Amino acid sequence: MPHISLETERLLLRNTKAEDIPALVKMWTDMDVTRFMGGPKDASWLEKVFTDDANNPEPLLYDQWPVIEKSSGKLIGYCGLLDKDVEGKLEIELVYAFLPSAWGKGFATEISSALRDYALNKIGLARLIALIEPENDASVRVAERVGFHLDRKIIRPSGAERMLYIFEKQE
């Protein structure tokens, strides 16, 4: 599988490196960052997952990757493509999460647009989804800015309600 490397005007999306692990653990244990994603995760579990990711010589096609702000060189988010079962159908979800210091600056829209184009043009996907908690207005705005539209509300296996946003490639 290919290594990911996407660059926008202000951001770089790339495979996980060992030096990313402390920032990623801090991000995924942050209550504000994980508010709409099931809450903070266990730090020791995260360290193992990110270490395995950084040491994997064959990166996965569908995964999440660090988002680096080019001007500062700092990790500011985590974005990717994940395969999900949605009502018995395999879908590819575009996902994003950013540190609070990066909120409101257009970073999520910028990297999501680049990742959408990568998924459509490099991987050859014709459809992407975003599963968004109904109260997550910021994620709704990002999804809509990059061309997704609300399809319907669904109930996940956990019983959680999500809004299913879709993007379909126009022929």
C-alpha cells in the first residue's frame, strides 16, 4: 500500500512518525477534541496503536494520518479515510479531528478537500461518507464546504444517532 503524502498551501498530511506519538496521545485524550467521538481514549492503548502505525512498513490504504501545519512544523490534527459498515454496506468515511488551537482557521476544510480529491482521483473511489453527530455543527459546516450533503439520519450499532453525509463523484 502507498505511503500518504498530501500537501496543501498550509498543511501536510503524512504517515505517522515516532515523534508524532506524544502529540497524538495528547490530542486523543483531550475532552474537547473527542467530545463528539466517544470521549477521551486510554493513553497506553493509544501509545501502542500509534507506535504500531509508525513502525508499519506497509501502511494501510484506509487509515488516519497526522496533519502538520507547515509554517510551525507542529502536529495540529489527524485526518483520514476509514472503512465502515453502514447498514450492511461497506463505505469509506472521510474523518477529521483537530486540536482546539487549530479550530476556526479553515484547516479541516483545507485538508478534507485535498483528501477528498486524493480518494476520488488517486484511489478511484466514487463515493465518500461522513458520519456526524447531530450536535456537531462545526463538522457539518466542514462537510458541506467540501461538497458533502445530508442523505439521512441513521442509527449506528451502538445505538448512537448519526447524520449520514455523502459525496458522490460526478461523471
